[in-house]
Amino acid sequence: MSKSEFAQAYTERMFPDIAAPAGYIDPEFEVLFDNFAFDEVITEEGRNVPAKDRFLAILATLVGVSAVDEYALMLPAALNFGLIPDEVIELLYQAVPYLGIGRVRPFFKVTNKIFDYRGETVVDPSRSTITATSRLEKGVEKQVEIFGESVRHSYEEGPEDTRHIKKWLANMFGDYYTRKGLSVAHREMITFCFLAAQGGCEPQLKAHVEGNLNVGNSKQYLINIASQCVPYIGYPRTLNALRCIQDGYTAWEAKQ
């Protein structure tokens, strides 16, 4: 088997300045993987997504599975396909409340190194739109936008001894979802990828499927995003994600 013309052209566009990417493993494996990830996955009829969305999903998935080496390989490719530094940094910001700083800090470090090496600069270094006094109010507004009116007072409800977590959660939406650099729809999409990639978060994944639907990301779009992530997340977690898409869609449709 040889590398397909499409996969060859696609990899050359991702890595135009090097004969073989730094993640090169084995010649037979590279052909096998590239023909799948960079041809079949992309050219499957009706399952493609815009390049920006594909690379946001891939990077989010790699962060979600703590795949620093593969992320370092794919970040330059994402930039070569038009992703800008502000969007990449916002993806990492968005990852922290879902994955924790322990898993995300290494990605900040490698991102800064790659930006420095390439001479990339962040266009808007100050992307926050809230203040210390407005973060809760703005966070609740974002929660309502994504999950519906039923969550407006959720930070004030539930057992008193754990209610502070719900308030922190509302504040988190204020801290992150109100930032410039990525749309709410893209933030919900990459959140879907973070949760699907790390596994064990199926209840939250289902909830964020509903959130994606509420901000305009269709069921088919989420299936297509999950499809793009198969080479990086593997089949078991992809199949779990597809089940959550169906369950989330069923719950969402019942509310319409």
C-alpha cells in the first residue's frame, strides 16, 4: 500500500517545510495512518467539517487525552491551515476548568515554544470582557444561553454544604465563556471534545451535547466532529461520544 494522492497533498500542506514531521514512527505505519486520518476521515461523504473546526477539535482532543507529543506535531499544522494564536490560547484557557491545570500546563509550555519558534504573536492579549463584580451575573447569563432558563438560579440551589461549587461553576462560565477569541458555539464544541477525550464524563458530555444544540451546533455536526477525532481518541471513547450525542439529542428534542 502507498500513500494516497490526497493524503500526500494534505500532509504536505500541514508540514510544508519538512520532509517528515517530528512524530515520524515507522514507514509502513505512517502510510496506514495518514491514509486514514488525512484522507478517509476527511473525504468521507457528508462527514467533513471546515478546516478551522477540524483542527480546533483535534487540538482539543489531544489536550483531553494529555497527548503532548502529538499536540506539538499537530499545532503547526493547525496554524498552517489558518488557526490563529488567539484561538489556540483560548482553547487552552477553556480546557482548564474541564481538565484541570495539572493536565493543561504542559500544553501552554509547548504552545509558547512553538509560537516563539515560528514568530507567532497573539493579536489581542487582553480578551477578558468581565470584571470581578460582573463575573457571576455574566456567567449565569452564559449558563442560561447554553443550558436554558432552568439553570438561572442553580448556583443558589441544592445542599448548602456543596452550594459553593455551583457558584464557582457559574463564575467559571463568567471567567471563560465571556472571553473574546472564540465563539460560544466553538467553545461548546471543544468542550464536547475535552469531555469525550478524557472519558468517564458521560453525564457531563450528554449535558454539553444539549448545550451544543442550544447554541446552534447540530446533531450531524457533532457526529462529524466526533468522526474527525477518531484517529486521536480511538474507537471506544468515540463510540461512547456517539451514544451521548444520541442521548443528548433525544433529551433536547423532548424539550422543544
